[in-house]
Amino acid sequence: MDAERLCLDCGTALHGRADKKFCNDLCRNNYNNQLNSSSYNLVRNINNILRKNRRILEELNPGGKTKTTGKKLSAKGFDFEYHTRSYQTQNGKTYHFCYEYGYLPLDNDEFLLVKRVEN
Ligand SMILES: [Zn+2]
């Protein structure tokens, strides 16, 4: 006898075709909607972090080039885990960018803030 198969959505025992995964269309739709919404939430959360990071860098760097501290960035809620790209210079320094705004960690908690000119 086959192992009991359960609906992926509600966990009810399934009968009938061996490839059946859901009780009915309602369970199928429910399951798929949940999948979609959790992956959508992940994308939305990361987009929000990136937009916030960009806004903080823009706020601290209105002139396009300046210095700040890691403390100030953290106090504004900057998340160092997320950036859109990184750029390594020939002398081995790595800039991280959130869209067009970038930063380079310096010594003693100082950060150089830059703005990339798109062309
Ligand atoms: Zn079900």
C-alpha cells in the first residue's frame, strides 16, 4: 500500500491519482499565493533596505563627495549588508554602491562618500 499522501496546503489525506498534490483548486491556489507572497515580500523588503540606504547616503552627501562616520550611518539605520554593486580600485580598495551613491570605509570609523556620475 502506498504511503499516505497529504495535501500540500491543508494537510488532509489525499485519495485518487498518484500525482495529486492538493484536495482541490482552492488549496492549490492558496498554496501558490502563499509561495508568491513570501518571495514577493523578500524582494520588497530588500528593495526597501536598498532605497533607505540610498536615501541615507544622499542625505549625508548632498554635494557628491564628503566624509562621514560609520556611527552616523548606523544611527540613521544604514544597513551595511546590502548594496547594489561594489567596485574595486586598482590599489585594492573596495567601494560599495547603493545605486549611484557609494562609500569607502577609511580608518578610524571614517567613511568617504561618493556619487557616481552615470554616463
Ligand atoms: Zn487541501
